[in-house]
Amino acid sequence: MTYWSQLINDLQDKEKGNMTQKEIGESVPCSQNYISDLKTGKKGKRVSHEIAKGLEKLHKQKISSAV
């Protein structure tokens, strides 16, 4: 499992972030398809700075507040 797929799994976990891929994509911003590809490992070796920071910020907001 990649770093990005772990972040997305946490955000989608019903007890943690409880977000859909579409909601994650709208928050980052990027497409739902791109989020799916990051989660499955099809993409992720070279993630843009904007998307990387967006995912990390969203993870920090949703998961840190849930703990």
C-alpha cells in the first residue's frame, strides 16, 4: 500500500473520514478517477505538489479531528 492509498483509505474509512472519492477529489481538487488511481496504485509515483498538499491537508483536518 502506498502513502497516498493509505491517506485515501483513512479519508474513506467510515469511522475516520467517511468521505467518498468524489468528495475527496472536490476538496483536493482533482477528479474522482485520479483519486481512484492513487488508491489502487495506478498513479502516485509523481503527484503534483498541489494535489499532494491538498490530500495531506484534508487528511490532517479530517483524521486529526476524528482522533
